[in-house]
Amino acid sequence: MKALITGGSSDLGVALAQALHQKGYAILLTARTKPPLPFPFRAADLTQDRSSIISWIHEECPSLIINNAGAGLYGPALSHSIPEQLDLLRLNAEATLELTLEGAQTLLKQEKQGVILNISSAAGSFPYPGFSIYAASKGCITSFSQALDAELKDKGIRVLVACPGQIATSFRQKASKGHFVQSTPWSLPVNFVVKKLLKQIERKVPFSVIDYRYQILLALTQIMPRSWRNALLINSLKKRYP
């Protein structure tokens, strides 16, 4: 069994690699910087050139691909440069779509079964003022993954999508450009999230929102007036703006 993990140099990617290795997977990692792990690694900036990773998928035909690489930007859309936001869209959406399609096509050609897990976000379930590009990119992944799973399920290829919620990682610090560094009461331990993701892979659950608090929040946002929802979301992020 082989597992390819993007964003494998830190935080959730490292924890997933370690956990899957313990389960007997041969691990393949990709990220911009080399991870502190003794597994095969290919450096790649997925916003620019994904050809080396696509070739790796063709060569190794991993039975598990986890598209974990991603980034965020806190703040109003016009407070960030357009190229910066397009890079985020390329990383979160375009790269995930391309690697998912390449992985599924490779499995299909070699007549193998497999699982592709795409890490999305509950933020992709609604328009999110102050987090607009990130939310749009994750909404794309959530919708695409579920549709492709329905297309490929009968062929033994599953495309799963997970919305972990807030995790105790460096994501908030990076998304706020160093402005917001403290953890929040909503943050889940990385190892807890890893266990939930491994269970989702094992059971082949098409879609999951890991944090029950976000399950409640998603239900509420579907019924509250749009103006209330927007005010709630804007206030939740104000301290995180750079």
C-alpha cells in the first residue's frame, strides 16, 4: 500500500504520514520544504508546477492520495493583492482538482481500487466575508469531490472529502501573516483529527464535518437570515486580520 500526501512537511501532513506509516503504508510526501521524516519526498510548489508530482503518481500509482496542501488569507478581499489570491485559488482548488483527477485516472488505467481524500473546510459551505477566496476554493473542493465520488464509486475508486474545523496548527498564523498567533477554544488536537480522518478512509465515508460544533454551526447558518450570518462570520474573524 502506498500513500501520497501533499502538504507533508508540517502539522497535519506530518501527523498523517506517521500514522499511515504505522498502519503499513509506504509514504510519499510532497511540499515546498523537506519534512523532518525519513520518507521519499519531492519538493514542489503546487501553485506553479505540478508535473513532477503528476509523474510520481503515474510511476507509483498510490492507492491512497491525501490532498492536504492548502492556505488561507484573513481579511477583506481587496486588502490582498490579486496575484496572491489567485495563487491561493491555484493551491486550494486547481492543484487539488488536478491531482485528484490524475490519481483517479491512474488507478482506473491500472485497474486498481483506491481512495482519494481531499481536505476541505466548513467555510466552503457558505459565502464568508473576510475569508472569501478561501471559502470559495474550499466550496469548489467539497462539491467536486462528492460529484466525482458518485461517478467513480462503482469502479472501486472513492473520492472522500473532510472538513476538519479549526486544528491546533500554524494555519491561523500563516493566514493572518503573523498577526494572529494564539490558539482558540475551538482548536482540535492534530492527533484527534488524524484518528477521525483514518476512520473516514477506512469506512469510506464520502463527506464528514469532524467537529460537532461546526455541524451545529452549519445547521444554524442554513436557517438564519443572511445579514445575521454575515455579521456573525465577520465578527468571528476581526481579530485575525493583519
